[in-house]
Amino acid sequence: MSKVVLVTGASRGLGASIAKIFLENGFIVYVNYNNTKKEIVEETFKNYNNARFVKCDVSKENEVINMMKSIKEEYGNLDVVINNASIAIDTELKDKTVDNFNKILDTNLIGTFLVSKYVKEIMNNGSIINISSTNAIDTYYPYSMDYDASKAGVISLTKNFAKLYAPNVRVNAIAPGWINTDMNKDMDSEFKKEEEGKILLNRFAETEEVAEVVYFLASDKARYINGSVIRVDGGLK
């Protein structure tokens, strides 16, 4: 019987690449989406008959509960969860608002908490992988201080859930650096060149390269890795 995976925020970018690597390896994958139209999400995954689609705003407790209920009714359990859903609202300090700060925390931090909390009801053994960021550790950007703070909180949640769910459920995080995604495709070329110059490999990661690390962490090959944060940043100069 195929193992079952949930990837939050999987309609595009890193989340879509993570979902695809599990799909290509025979897993049943619940592709979570929220604001993207369902037909667009279905088109992205049209080549995979093992993809399932579930609309859910992970910052809303009742929606997360209902998502877990629907998965339980269909498959009975989850083997892997990747908490990837995330937003950023980069602005100068004078333009930052409490409302926007809360929106970021609600999706990035509260969403990770809610999914991790309620998945335990349908995960007896398995792996939870949270997507944090090097912004949570040592690559700080004042215009994204709200995002940075949310991703630091994700690392704290990772450590606590690893203790809480041991020994049957492993909980780890990855901390990517810059990735080539739609979110930064319009980045100023000079700024991108400057940022690439800080990386030992002199380039941004491709989403597939980060997805491969997530897949490894979820596998039995990583069965003794728990409560860890794995950097995927090309090395800092």
C-alpha cells in the first residue's frame, strides 16, 4: 500500500517541487492549496494520478481539523507531512503594519503549529518536515523581519514537537537560502548578483535541489535524524 503525504502550500514553487518528487516515487500526495484556483493546481499536477487535492487555509483551525478528517476518512493515516505554506510581505519598517505582521505569523507559524498538532491524530509513525529559512538563523534582512521572526518560530516548534512526538514521529526542519522561485523572479538583477556573491556556489538553488533534501529527510535513510535543522544554502562565504 502506498504511503500518504501531505504538502501544504503545494500549488507552486518549492511546495510543488516537493509534492512532485513524492508523486514520482509512488506516494499518494495531498496537494494543499488555498488562494490558487483549483483548476490551475490540477493543471500543474495533471500527469500524476496519485495526486489528491485539498483546499485549506492552514491558519484556520477549523479548516485544518476538517482537512485531517477528510484524509483520515479516505486513507486512514498520514506517513509524511511537509509544512511548507508560507507568505512574505517585504516592506520598509515605516510601512510595516501589525495586520501584515499577523498575516505572516498566522500562515508561517500558526499554520505550522496547527497542522503539526492535528496530524498526530492520524499519524502513529512517520515524519514531519518544516520549511524554515536561513533568515531564521543568520541571514537577516530588515525589510523581512516579520518573515524572519516567523521562520525562527518554526525552528522552535520543530524542536518542541520532536520532543513531544518522539520516538515514533520524527520532526525536522530545513533552512533553505535563496531559491529560484516565482517570488523572486522579478528581483533586481544587481541585488541578485550581490546576493549570489555571498554564496560559495555562486548561485541560487533550484526548487528541485531543495525538494531532494526534503525527500531524503522523510525517508528511512534519515531514520536517525530528529529534531534537526538542515541548511540548504550553497554555503556562505
